[in-house]
Amino acid sequence: MAFREYKMGGMFFGFALGFSMLITIFFPTIYITNHGAPNDYGLDKTMTYGHNNGFTYSDPFLKQWHKPIKAVLSKDPVTGQAFAKPMTVYVYRAGDPFPSTITHPRVLAGEGVIALSKSKGKIEAADDSKGAVFTLANGAYKGKELSYIVDLTATRNWTPTQVLAAVPVAQQSHASQGRTLYMREGCWWCHTLLPEETQDWETFGRPPLVGDLNGQSPTTFGSDRKAPDLLHVGSRNSSREWITMHLFNPRLVQPHSIMPRFDYLWGDKDANGKTINYTKWRKDYLEYAAGKTIYPPEVPTPAKSSEASHLIEYLLDLK
Ligand code: HEC
């Protein structure tokens, strides 16, 4: 029988096909993040960015809907008593979807982090239709010091509204919206968020660890670096003034910069409610660039609710 001649080949083929299917189907079900329990840094990032941090079904046009607010609370929102140490809180108003670290505690990885977040942090009591306020805390699990998430709405009865009322608007950060803008504006065409394990370390800070990324999707690592890595830009370059000027028009601070200007993110009005006159600004700037005037025109302070402001908050939060 002619077929017999192909028996060995057929068997090998069957084995190769079966094995590759096993790799394709079975391997992705192994939960790799189990090997990297999130650290403070990773927990802070997922709580800051919230659930919708990319192109999603619930925000297909990157309008930054339903994003949490990160704030530093310096007094008890109910009694008004000042804290000895300010507390960083992540405020999810009613309807803001929780990140997967809350909805699927397994994403937290690491037995201890899950156990502490559930038992001491009461994260399972959080209900996104009512909103909740979270913070991070440290605790011991089987003799090991670990960070975990605390649902302050369950443990202290603080509501998002009460907490937001206790923090001045100027000190509420919309880094979560800024992250979406980073994607929408294509900053990743030039910038990476991935210092590598080479001499990169010295300039851009430490490379990310597995635990830094739990619950974050997409990671916005970027693939092609034409500009400095920004993963830790907020630690390296924490001047709000510089970042603001550079974002408005990079040529103001780096005469030969290839970075586009993002002045349109300022919107119509500046922080004082004054209409921004882009035509006049441009005219003054071109005179300055041509050497006709000594000083460049002043960059308007972005309004707190402007996209520019949210993007700057995101950059400064990249510690
Ligand atoms: C065409 C490439 C390009 C794009 C797109 C781009 N940048 Fe840049 N960016 C640069 C370059 C080049 C530099 C280095 C400084 C310079 O030349 O202005 C830089 C520098 C920076 C810095 C300062 C980095 C440091 O080390 O201090 C920040 C912050 C920054 N960019 C943010 C952004 C943001 C936010 C976006 C998106 C809204 C963006 N960039 C889009 C090219 C780009």
C-alpha cells in the first residue's frame, strides 16, 4: 500500500501539529504573572490608571471616560482631623470601572497580596456602581512584609464624594486621562516606556519588573526609540514649567527638537479663563525665532480641566 510509505512522516507531522497546538492553546493559560507579585510601584500604577487604559469597548474613541482621580489626602474627610502623614488615595466615582486588580484579585498574583487585600483591605466589598476610594498599605503575611490594596469605602465608610471634597481641585491628578492621551497623541511613536537592562539604566532609571505591570493593558512600552525613554521622567525631570513649555512648543527649550508641538491640547481658555490667541502667539514666536525679539511669548498656564494639564499630570506621575 502506497499510504504505508508515509506512515512515519504522517506520525511526525501529527506529532508536530499536536505539539504546536499544545503550545498555542495550553501555554497561554499558564498564569505568568503568578511569578511576579506586584510591588508598591505596580499597585500604584494600576490603581492610578483604572480599568479603561487603552482602546476599549467602553471608550472606543479614547475620550477618557470614567477615569479615577488620584489625590493626596491630608485630613480625615469626615472628622476633618489632620493626618500625621498624607495618604495617597485613588477615587473611583460611581460608575468608574475598577481595574482588574480589584475585579479579578488573581491579577494581583502572589498569595500574600491577594490574601491581605481581601482580608484586611476588604477589596471584595467594593461596588463600582456606587464607587469606592482605595489606598495602599503595608502588612505582614507569613512573616513577609507586603503591600496590598485597601478599600477605604468598606473599611472606613469614606465615600468618593466626601474624599474629593476634602482635597483641593488643584491637587487632584488626572494622570489616568493623561495616559490615554499619551496613546491618542501617539507619543509612543518616538518615546518608549521601557528602559532596558543595558547602560539605559544610568540615564533613564531602572527597567520595569514583572510586578510593575500587573493589570496594565496596554503596557505602552513602545518599540522604536527616537526620543528619551519616559518611564521615570517624573523623577528625572520634575519641573512642571519645563514640561509645560516643552509640550506647548518643544522649540522653545530645544531649538532643534523634532518633537511636534502639542499646543492644541490647551484648548480655548487658559487657567485664568482667558481665551488663548494662538495666531498672535505664533506670530510673536516666529519673530522671536527669527531673532527680532529677545524673549519668546509666554506659554499660557493650562486650565486644570484641559487635556494638556492631564497629560502633564501623567508625565509627572511617571516616577
Ligand atoms: C517626533 C517624535 C516625538 C513625538 C511624537 C513626541 N516626542 Fe517627546 N521628545 C522627542 C524628542 C526628540 C525629545 C528630546 C528633547 C527634544 O529634542 O525636544 C523629547 C522629549 C520629551 C520629554 C522630555 C524628556 C526628558 O528626558 O526630560 C517629554 C516629557 C516628552 N518628550 C513628552 C512627549 C509627549 C507627552 C508626547 C506626546 C504628546 C511626545 N513627547 C511626543 C520626540 C518626540
